[in-house]
Amino acid sequence: MSKSLPNYSATQVAVITNFDGPLDKDAAITIALQIGKSPRSVIAKIKSLGMDYIVQRPVRGYSLTWLRT
């Protein structure tokens, strides 16, 4: 069985691990632009490296049914 090529170079991993600030969606987008990867791929790499990723919770709408009379 042949060994697959790594998706991330040591330089790309260093950009992720040396990022200054919280690792959230905005950080993933910034890192992705710097290293030429998708934000989703960067988020997966952050998690696979065991680093803390701050998940952005979806904003839920609310019903205005209580205003109806």
C-alpha cells in the first residue's frame, strides 16, 4: 500500500499553529486565503491538530406570533 501525499506542508501547518488570535470562522477564512486552502479544510486541519476551534452557533429567528391579537 502506497503512502499518500500530505495535504498540508510544514509551512502551511506553521501558519495555522502560529496564528495570533482565537481560531474561529473569521480566522479560518484569513488562514485559508494565506495558504490557498478552503476555510472548511482549514477548520478540519485545526481540529485534527487538536487545537481549540470556536464554533459559531447559528442565529435562530424568532416568531412574532405573540404580537398577533
